[in-house]
Amino acid sequence: MPLRTDILARLLLERLLAHGPSTEAEIRDAIEARSPGRSEEVIQWASQAGLVRHYHRRNDDVAMLEARSRPRSLAA
């Protein structure tokens, strides 16, 4: 049974809180290792839910993700 998108997004948030900002490629690899084919869906869901911020580094334009803050609940 595949993990739900919100649970994968929570795992993504926990990784970002523990390790700090990461490249989008690293995050995609981590999600794909746990749930193949779901990285785009999880990153979009986490961004729309306000869990993560997606940006590009100025010096080399690499796509990055960082945690916005620890949510009170994912039920919202």
C-alpha cells in the first residue's frame, strides 16, 4: 500500500527541519527512494500546504527547498 501524499510531505518536512535547505534534486531522490513516481506530487502538495518554500539560489540558479515551519497539524 503506497504512503499517502500528506504523510510523505510530513517526512519531507522532517528531513528539511533536520538537515536544513536541500537541493530539489536531493529531495526528489529521497522521495523516489521511498515512493517511486511520487516526488512531483509530494513537492507540489507540500508547497501548496505551506510546509516548504521553493526557491532558486542566486549565484547558480539551483532549485532549493527549505522548511517554512513546523505545522500544528496536517489536517487543515
